[in-house]
Amino acid sequence: MMRTSDVAVIGAGVIGLAVAWRAAQRDMTVTVIDPSPGSGASSAAAGMLAPVTELHYAERDLLDLTLDSAARYPEFVTELESATGLDVGYRRCGTVSVGWMGSDLAALRDLAEFQRALALTVETLTAAELRRLEPLLAPGLPGGVLVTGDHQVEPPALVAALRTGATFAGAQLVEQRVASLRVDSETVVGVDLADGSAITAGETVVACGAWAALLDLPGDVELAVRPVKGQTLHLSGDPGALSHVVRGEVRGAPVYLVPRSDGRLVIGASSEEAGFDLRPRAGVVHDLLRDAQALLPSVAEMELVGVRTGLRPGTPDNSPLLGRAGVDGLVIATGHHRNGVLLTPVTADGVADLLETGTAPTAWKPFDPLRFSPVRVDREASWS
Ligand code: GLY
């Protein structure tokens, strides 16, 4: 069987579904292909929307993109919720980073100086201020940093709403595995599916996260994307244990706690270079629970509901691969690494612009999908 679409989107996680929704809203016919929609990295993500808290020193270009996407979130959510009638759990709760020891706090304060130098809004908290803000955190924590503009969303709820939104807008979802890209005279013209059927499309968008590493692309194109395993723990307890997202470093290891308003809590996350191995590991569960409980003692009383494992699509500079990759008919939207949920609105809007106008946003120059590829040198001229 052969279907025809203007756009084929490979991957039905938050990125692929949001791209499909936006493209279908612009009257393109869209088919999204995924053997198990929403079950990849999107299902394990905690949903921190924290461009400031999660800033790393060498990631200046990425900061512009994450801030842009965070600023799009309120309208994106309002539009999606009113189109679908579904709540995506967007909560403007702010994020508190806490130090476990004085040296952790010193590192947080150094980062806060860097953040302020970039005109970002951060407030340093004394131990007493931290205690007033989050009274159930462990006594004795030396202080922290508050970012009032870093929020959260619930990834599984976002997936459900994007799936509904994309479908309402006319996109088709095909629950199949992509076997290969269809290529005709060096142009990508759709995909062949594992069941022997095919979808022909004028444009094919690669939005399958880490699995993009397994796709054979035409020509010299290689995507510098790799799986970075992350495990999150899902707990349930009384509401109100925390009113902010809390991020901490305990004995040098990062841990974060994302409280939902009904008492659920997500604890994350490991960062493991383990290939495509999705099995949860007991030692990781132990370490996350130990560190989360060190910060919030009442974790010990909560019900452990489950462990979820996902594969972040990592790249050498932790920034996404966005735009054309030197092959007609092919658009890349992967490599979002730790920021897939946060970068969903800006990615979907930019890919829809690219599909409609043929031009990627100029702000995407640092995210050229071929910046790590041997053919990059030949492409430099096209950006100037
Ligand atoms: N953004 C949090 C994580 O990737 O674990």
C-alpha cells in the first residue's frame, strides 16, 4: 500500500507530534510514523522547562534557543489546550536549586553570577530563605538559588494533547516502524515501512530522537546523534510537599524533583552512555532515591509507582540538529538531548516555517545538522 502526503514525520514523540500539529495547521497533509507513539524519551522526561537553571557555561547559543522556546510556551499551551480540551500540566512554579554542602552552594553562586552577567533573573537564597520557601526540604541545607521564570509541564499529558491536536488538524498517525528512507535521484521522497507499505512525501522530517542514529541517510550525511539513557522515578504522595521544582547536587551528583499539583513527584535523572539499552538499573534507582531523600526526607514515605527509561538524543555540543541536511526533501529535527520538551514549541514553529517557505529560521545557524560532518566545510558559504 502506498500513501501520499506533503510531509512525512518520522517519530511521534513531543517533537514529531508538535511538528505534525503545526504543519497540519498550515494546511499541509501530514503523516506521522511511529511504532509506539509517545513511548520514547518523551515518556520518561520529567518536564522541567528550565533554560536558566539548566544553563551550562559553554552553551550560550543553546540558551538563546531555550529562552525563545520557554517564551513561546504559554501561548503554545493555551492554543493546544483550547484546540483539544486537554490539560498539559503547565505549571508556573519556579525552580529552586539547592546546594547540599557549602561547596555545592559556592558552585551555584558562581553560576548565578554568570547567569546575571547574561541578564538572566536569578535570586540567591540564604538557608533561612530557602527554608521559608520550601519548609519540607532537609534541615541544614546551606542555601540555594531561585529562578522564578523556570517552570514545568507534564510530558505524557503533552504527548496526548499533541496527538489529539495533530489529529484534529488533519494529520494521520501510522503505527509502524520506518524501514528506510525512499530516495530518488538523491532526493528523499518519503519512507518505506516495516510492513512493506510506503509513504511518499515532498518533505520527510526526521524527529525520532536517538533512533535517528540508526537511519541510513543518502549521500555523505551522518547525524552526530547518540542515545544517552535517562531513568526517572515516579512517586505519589500527599500534595504540597514541594511548591517549586527543586534541583540539587548531592555529593557531586545532580538530582531533581518535579512535584505535580496532585502529589505525584518525578525524580530524575540518570545520564548513561549505554547505547540502545533501555533496561532500568537497580543501582541508578537506589542512587536517585538516596539523593532525592537526602534533599526531601518525606520521599521515604511516598509510594514508588514506577521507573521510566528513555534515550535522550545526545550530540557532541548538547545542542539540537535543526534544519536541512544537504539533501532535498529531508529536514532534521533531533538531537535535543536534555531539552526536548523545552524546545518543542520553537522546533515545531521553525520546522513548519521551513516546510512552508523553504527557509530555516536564521537563528538556527548554530544548529546546522551537519556541523559535525565532514561535508560541513562545503556548506559554510550557504550561511553567509
Ligand atoms: N532536562 C533534564 C534531563 O534531561 O534529565
